[in-house]
Amino acid sequence: MSDSIPQNLKYTKEHEWARVEARSVVVGVTHHAQEALGDVVYVELPKIGTLLVEGKQFGVIESTKAVSDLFAPLSGKVVNVNAALTDNSSLINSDPYGQGWIVEIEPSDPEQVGKLLDAAAYGEIAK
């Protein structure tokens, strides 16, 4: 299991990952989440400029098995969305930590990143 949890990312209890970049945070769903969901068929993306609130819903991911809400790992403004998911949402299944990213957020409070789980803590949840 730990092989599928990249050490360089931060995580939420809701099975989202966050990659901290210079001025933004890229967000997606974890391998564990996409595996539990099954084949992803649709992702509802927020509009660029949308203000997200930590812990609040920002979109929906739909699979052949279930519909699940996506929750913001931190507060901030959406500065980019992965438009490729509109035509090919299965990228989340094939490459959840790469081409399957969902949104890029400019954090309003970068300190919130410190509240996210590290890989070891997330590994305990994702068993």
C-alpha cells in the first residue's frame, strides 16, 4: 500500500492529495480513492476564480459505482482546472497523481498546508 502513497504530497482524510508548488497547491484524489470509486466517468470542476473554503465541497466525482463530493484541502482561489478531465475523466484512474490532477488553488492562508496529513499518517487511514 505505501508504494501507492507518494511521500512528497500532503493528504486529507477525505482522500485528496495536495502538491505544494511555488505559489499554488495542485489537488487531486488519491490512488486509494480512485480505486474505491472504480471507473471515473465524470468530474464536476469549479470555475477558475472560484473561492474555495477549507473542508467545503468544491466539486463532484462520479464513477460507475458512486457519486462522491470533492472537498477543498485548504481555502483559496481556483487558478487552474484540469480541462482534460472534461473529455477524459479516466485520467484520474490511470494517473491520479499526475495527469489526473483536478484543480490548482492559490491558498489564502498557506499555513493551512501544515494541517494536512503526511504520507505516513495518510497511509494509516488508507489501509
